[in-house]
Amino acid sequence: MIKAIYVLLFSFLILSCGNDDEETCIMCTSDQTTDFEVCQRSDGDASVNGENTNTDYDVYLADLMQAGAMCGG
């Protein structure tokens, strides 16, 4: 019984350590560029097509929308 508890606890720890640097991404379109992917990195910055912008995601996205880009889903 105690061995089973240790196995479950160990399994939980392994699964919960998963991928902490997961990104959330959306596709954007613009009349001035080809479609591109904007992601929110684990540090809160935006990346575009895999390149870090060193700019806060929310600020970057707001600037894109103000410039006429359409982003979503």
C-alpha cells in the first residue's frame, strides 16, 4: 500500500513538472505582410514566427491591432 502511494506521488511529480515554458500562439494577418504567428512566451514577451521581440505580449498585440493586423484563433 505504501509503495503504491509512493508510485502515485512520484508519477504526479513527474507529470506536474511537464513543460513550464509552454507558449500560447495565435495567427495574424495583415495587408502589409504574409500571415504570421504571434506567441506569448513563458516570460510574458511576444515572439513572432519563433523570434523573441523582447516586448510584452499584450503591448505587442495591441500595437499590431492598432496598425491594422487581424489576430485570433
